[in-house]
Amino acid sequence: MSVAEQRIDTLQRVELAEGIEIHLRAAGPFLRLVAYLIDLLVELALLAVLGLIINVAFPVLGENVGQAFYLLAVFVIWWFYHVIFELSPWGATVGKRAFGMRVVNEAGGAVTMGQSMIRNFIRGVECVLPFVPLIAFFNPRFQRLGDLAAGSLVVYSRPRKDPIVPGPPPLNAIPVNVTLTREEEAAILSFRYRSGSWSAARQVELANHLSGLTGETGPKGVTRVLGMAHWLEEQR
Amino acid sequence: MNRQEFEARNREEWQSFEADLEIAEKGKAGPGEVSLPSRFRKICYDLSLAQYRMFGHQICDRLNGLAIRGYRLIHRKRGGFGEATVDFVLRTFPQTVRREWRLFALVSLVFWLPFFVMWGLGEREIQWVQAFLGAEQMASIEQMYGKDSDTAEHLREEHGSNFMMFAFYIQNNVGIDFRIFAGGIFFGIGTLFYLLFNGLYFGAVIAYVEYVGEPELLWSFVAGHSSFELLGFLVVGMAGLKIGLALLSPGQLSRAEALSKAGREALPLLIGGAAMTVLAAVVEGFWSAQAVATKLKYAVGITFWLLHGFYFTSVGRGTAWSLRK
């Protein structure tokens, strides 16, 4: 929902050729760091398992061939672990998938192999100076340098787990006798649908902002706002 | 129409769209597959309606998610890998290298100048070279290319050792390529360092082999793969510098935009250069150490250099391939 021009959330609005505007939820640096550490563990585990398999098979293959396979495996896992997973239908490595993240291009579509290579190869060098990845904090899309060079970003691909807790059912519908804008109407309705998860004091605090409309302050104002929301939605 | 009506009227449609989307995302053909595009358009319509009327974030989030998944599915690119590869080899790669000839001149200078300086220095005062290489490097060079050693050929008698060396060159050299590219993100300094250092190093190795060892052993070993390896190395250096220069002088763009543009433009150089290094590893692993006549090795090496010259100056100039696009 685009309400005001000044936005305080992390949603990225992207307009598609279909004539719609989609919202991408950019993933922040903290969880991405945790996801990266998980991936590091997965990489090490993969290498350990491969090493074991090659060790078991190497009397058959010969020492040189076994070592060759191990070197190739190190190369592929070290440089292409992220790339392979980001190109898979998951669009994310194991760690990112655990947090419901996905690597996408700036329009929300899948990244190409080239984009994935750029963003992952640059990460290795970025981490040489550990403050460099912190640039992501100053970017509205939380892109680090590799993301900027590749034109990619990391988003949450699952819906928000933000349960609706409606306020108590209103006793009566209270007509609103002024013309409201779309934004104002939506604000009153979402007050109704979210007030159940707020403390009474918070409800009063917010409803007091509407005292000009309701003519009441305190708990009475809350009741009136709920009644107006009821009228807007059901009775009109 | 209020929120409840809107939801009630469309709920089934959204559910069936989501179900068919799930089937199609797994790559299976379902009964609803044919109508997905038109139902995707309906979802887009519903989303913009819900956004405009502010039907609350639950509906909007749900439709937003469906629209993104539908977009991803309908706009995905599949296949065409073979054709894209041919197009890359015969057109994009040589064309990009030619377009960036200034960068090529720059990386060549940064590599070859220290190379020849170090080599020339070694002929006058070998101490410089010895100081640069250090005792360990010198010992291993003496072992490989010393007066009476033919270790390279000797080792290759063993089973699987060619494959072993090939794997080692892939892991080591292609990895260095990727680091050269990524080093460009520090305003190109990382890339320049690698180019300069390797120029000095190769120059020093040659000077030292001339001083203590048998130069012919070295030349006959490197002849075959030198063109792939050195040119691939320089081309990847171009990609790294492209990134670095975008940050140093972004021109009319913001630094973030310039970086994104440079990333797109450097990509063919990165992939092409890395592919050349892979080819170098094939030649180095399976040909360079074979026991064949030295003259034949030189001939093969020179042929590869000439072919590279032809490839980068002439391939992809015609119109045959531009008809398609």
C-alpha cells in the first residue's frame, strides 16, 4: 500500500511492463550475514563429504586422479556454490532459503549466470576490508558493492507473517459526515484491523490524533473510531 | 465494492492461479498452463485495484506475491545455451575486446613493462631477481628447469598425473583470474597489483632460469599454453580495470549507476578471459609437458599466438551473425 510520499519501510517499488507496480521487500545485512555463515558451513560440509568419498574411492582411481577430483571440487564449491544455487529454481543458497530470501534482478526476476558470478566473486574481495560490505546499510535496497555491480538485490520472497488482530467488534456503526480521501479511509480501516495487537494506551494515543473527526479523546475516541471503520466498511 | 466483496468474488480465481503456478514452477505441464498468461493479467489488474483502493496489506501482499511469481514464470528465459555460446565466441567476446582496446593497451603496459624490466635487470644484476624470488622459489625453479633436470617429463609417466596437473591449473589459475577481476572493486588497485606482480614474477623466473638453468626446458614447456594463459590473464585484467575505472571516474552517472553499467560491460571479458584460462589449463596439463620435439612445441605455440591475433582482430566483424538480431 503506497500511502504517503515519505516512506519509512524497506519496500522497493518496481513498475513492470504489465502496468502494475510490485513491491519487493529488500533483505537487510544482518540476516544476510547469518545466511552467509550458514552457507560457509554448508560449503565446508560438502567439501568434507567429497573428501571422504574420494578417500574411499582413491585406491580404485589412483592417487593422482583422486587428488585431481578433489581440486576440481574445491574450485567448483569455492567459486560456484552460490552461483549454482542462485540459478536453481530456489533462486537462493541454502542459508538464504532458510530465511525465505531470494536473489533477484532489479525488476524482481531471476538473475542471470553473469550477474550471479559478478555479485559472488566481488564478495570475496569486499570482505578483505570488513567495513566495505557495510555500505549495504547506506543503500535503500541494501545492496553491497557486488550487488551494485551485478544489478541484483536480495529480497524476502515469502509473505510477511504479520497476523491481523482486529479490534473488538464495534457495537454500533457511526456515520462519517465528512468526505475522506482514500488514504484517510484506509488508515481508519487498518486501525480496526490492527488495533487488536496494540495495548489500550497505544490505541488511545493513536485515536487521539483523530479527535478532530470523532470529537472525543481517550477510550471513547477509540470506540468511535472503531464504529466509524465499521460504518465505512459495512453500512455505507 | 468493498474489501470483503472483492475478496469473496475473486478468492477462487486466486487460489486456482496459485495452484497452477505451483505446478508450472516445478516444470510440469498442468491443465491450467495454457491460460496462465491471461489469468496473470487478471492478477495484475486485481493487484492495481487493491492497491488503489487500499484494501489492506493482507490482500495487497498476497496479490503482490502472486504477481511476482507470475512475472518470474512468464518472463523466464530457458534454453538457447548452445546458440548463446556460439554467439559469444564468434561475436560478443572478440567485439568487446576490440571495443575496449584502450584498456587492453593499458593492461598490456602494466604487465609487459615490469616483465621486461625484471628480465633485463636479471641479465645485468642477478641479485635483484634473487631478492625478488626468495630462496624457496629459486630452489623449486632450479629443480624444474635446472641444468640436468627433466622433472616435468619424468613426472608425467605416472598414471593420471596429466589430469592432476590440469585440475591444479584450473583451481589455481582460474581462481586467480576471478580475484584479478574482483580486485577491481578497490578502484582498480587490486587488479593493477596482480598484473604488475605477475609481470615482475614471470620476468624474474625467466631471468633466473637463464642464469642457473636450461632456458630451453622452460620455453618449450610454456610455449603451447602461453598465448591462452597470458591473453586470458590480460583480458580478465581489463574486466577488473573496467570496474575500477567506473568507480574512479563515473562521468555523468552516479558511482552506483556507473558500477552497474561497468559490471554489465565487463561480463564478456570476465567470462571470455576465464574460458581462455581453462583452455590454457587443458593445453598445459595435457600437452605442454609431453615428450615431443622442442621444435614442434615452438611451432604449436607460435601457431596459437597467430590464431589468437587473428581471432581478436578479425572474428565477428562480418554481418553474417548480425542478421539474427
